[in-house]
Amino acid sequence: MAAIVDERLARTFVELADTLVGGFDLMEFLHMLTERCVELLEVDAAGLLLADGRGALQLVAASTEQVRLVELFQIQNDEGPCLDSYRTGRQVIVRDISAADVAAQWPRFAAAAVGMGFANVLAIPMRLRDQVIGTLNLFGPEPDGLDPAVARVASALVDVATIGILQERAAREQELVAGQLQAALNSRVIIEQAKGILAERLQITPAEAFMMLRQFSRNNHRPLTQLAGDVINGTASIGAVDGAES
Amino acid sequence: MARDRAVRVWEWIAAAHEGDGPVSVAAVCRAAVLRLGVDGASVAAVSAAVGREPLFASDELSGLLEELQFTTGEGPAAGEFRLGAPVLVADLESAVARWPGFVPEAVAAGARAMFAVPLQAGAIRAGVMSLYRAVPGPLSAEELADVLVFADIALGLLLDTASGVSRLPGYGPLDGLSDSRAVVYQATGMISVQLGVSLEEALVRLRARAFAGGAAVGDVAAEVVSRRMRFDPGAGANT
């Protein structure tokens, strides 16, 4: 990969590592991870799914509306390369989603993904030893547009992310993992609730509310999940001045 | 599949229901003891107003553990569950340094493993479910997955008991349980502003509107988020 990408990549690893210490906010981390993947790896879009401990996957981050819909579609139809990656614990590479064998294997997914403008997908499992806690999924617009080097780098980023989520290299007990996954997913719910509150107060869409939250979070150095909690219990000043403070 | 697990757990709970009233957390506790390989189960409601209110204990020791945690402020279920993660203690004795005022008495009374799960959805925390075992040992992955579903159903029952919809004929909380789409939580936030009520009350009202109208909770939530439906303080929902 070109030197300039190496430099950005190195910075990304440092950035990710930085988030693992003080002031760490998991939701912001996961959203940032999907965005960095898109920037660095020159894919179109990225989505991140986490397991909820009951056998279902939950969508936690998506870099575009199109990828959000395709990920949700897979979950709701229980069909797709991202689900297969989660279940098998292995990377799933689909070079050309419009190919006949792909449509035969995942008919509903293939139609939806092509409809959203995606031609290739790489699903990377998030693993800690024997346990798969989710997947990071990269979508591109061109058939065969996936660089093998991209897959390797993405794997490394995913490994860092998995450690970030589990926050303990030596996490042996399954219960510890389960607990931390529950905490991650609960954070996500808090953020959705805060989005709804802001959306109604300001008469904007939940997506706009989320952008506002992230912007405010960055500008005021307030971790995203905590800011969401502030919105919910009425102590946040976000939205009071319609972003003028940002 | 997650849906199959939820259906199975609900069947267990429905089968453990006794009496003429609506299904409640009592059935959840009884089914947990029967099916999860635990020796006791209890549920307590949590609210800003009342604090902590024990609702049901399957046996005397469960009730005692609840009381002990309340008075000492220590123990797996005594914490704030600020992060929403369950507190799973496979070997209670090993946790004596963490809860010195609670563990010795709990162990002496016969509890050797305890598992506490918040009944929670984001910032809504309605209660806690506690399980104990007389022998130490962790929950298996299967058991833990089931426990989480038990907790989901218990949360649904707490909310639906508050609104009265659990008394409706044909009631089953599975619908509200299986839908964890973001719209449900966003709609909860929106409704809380529309009605000027807490998130918990807003979710109670959202679920009640869905069940009473025979609609899926997620569908009603989608209507709210797309602004085709509002909840007004004066009446019920307006479309």
C-alpha cells in the first residue's frame, strides 16, 4: 500500500489505542472505527454488528444509510455473508454480489445489496479466541474491487477493536465477555433514546440528532454515552442554543 | 435462533403461571428455577420514587438474599448497574473482599453462586432479577442466553403490568420483546417529550398502544418516528 496510506494507517492505530485509555467511550469508538475503515481502506461503506448474547446480532454502527439498511436486512431475514461470518468465525469475501452463485446462496441479501449500489463485501469476524462477538463488514461499489492487502489491514483493525470492546486481553471468562457486550448494547440503546428526545425537541430527524450529539461530544470532550445520559436526564445544554455552542 | 429461544422461554413462563390473574414476574421466577438449574429466583422493582421494592421470591433464601443486599447495600443485585451489564458471580465465597458485609452471611445461609441481571432498556431501569445456586459454578452459555431472555420478558411484564395491558386476553410480551429495532428506542424518546413523561412511562404507553391495537410495537414505533403518529397528553395516540 502507498506510503501515504501507511502513515494514515499508523495514525489510526494510535488513535484507536488512545481511545482505549482514559475517557474511552465505546459507542464513539465503534462509530469512529467504521468511519476510519471507510477512509483508509477506500471502501464505500462499513457496518458493525455485535452479538447480543441471545444468539441475535444487533447493528451498532453504520457509515451510510445504505449500508445500515443492508445490514438490518440481513439481520431481519437471517441471511447474508455477515451472518455467515459471525456463525463460522471466518472471513467471508464476496467479490461480485451480482454473480449467480451469490444470488443462489443469499437471494434476498444479494438483491438488496445490489439495489443499494454495492458490488462487493468483506465480512470480518470479531473474535477473541473461540468466541465471535460480532462482525465488521466492508462494502465496495465495484466487482473484484477488494484488495487482499485491505483484508489484512482490516483484520488488524478489527482485532484492535475487539480488544477495545472487551477491554481485557486476559478475559477468559465467558461471563465477563457477555457482561461487556450487554454493556455495549445498553449504551447503544441509551443513545437511541437520546436521539429520539432531541429529535422531538428540535423537530429534526433522529439521524440529524445523532450528528448533533457526536459533534457536541467532540467539541465539549464529553463521552458520547454520557452525553446521551445528560440529554435524557435534562442536564445537557445541547440543543438549547441550536448548536451555536458547538 | 434468537426468536426460537424467546418463544421457548415464553412457553416455560406461561406454563409456570398460576391462578387467574395476568402472567407476572412470579411466573418468570418459578420458570427460572425449573429450567435454568438455579435454586432460587427473585425480582425486585426499582424506581426513583420508591427505591427498591421486592415483587416476588421463589423461596425463603431468595427473599433473605434480597433483604440482606438491601440492608447492607452490598451484593450482586445491590449495585446501580450503571452500565447495564449483568453481575455474574460463579463463586460467591471468592467475592468476600468485594462485599464483606454480605458474602459471609449469604454463604452461611446457603447461597454459593449468584447472578443478577438488570431489567433494563437503555436509561430505563425497571428492576433487577436475581438468581442463586446452592453450589458454586458459572452459568453455561446456553443458560446465560436464556437468562437474558428471561430478563427481557420480565422487563416487558413489569411495563405491561403498569399499564394493565398484561390483562388483555391473548396477551404475550413476545412481540415487544423480539423487536429491538432502533426505532422503538427513538420513539420512546420522542413520546417522552410529547407527553412530558419519563422514558419508562413513554415505553409503557408505546407498548400499551401497540398491544391494545393489535399492532406490533416496532410498527407503532416506526409510525411515531416518521411523524405519522403523535402521543398527545390529552388523549391517546393521534394519527
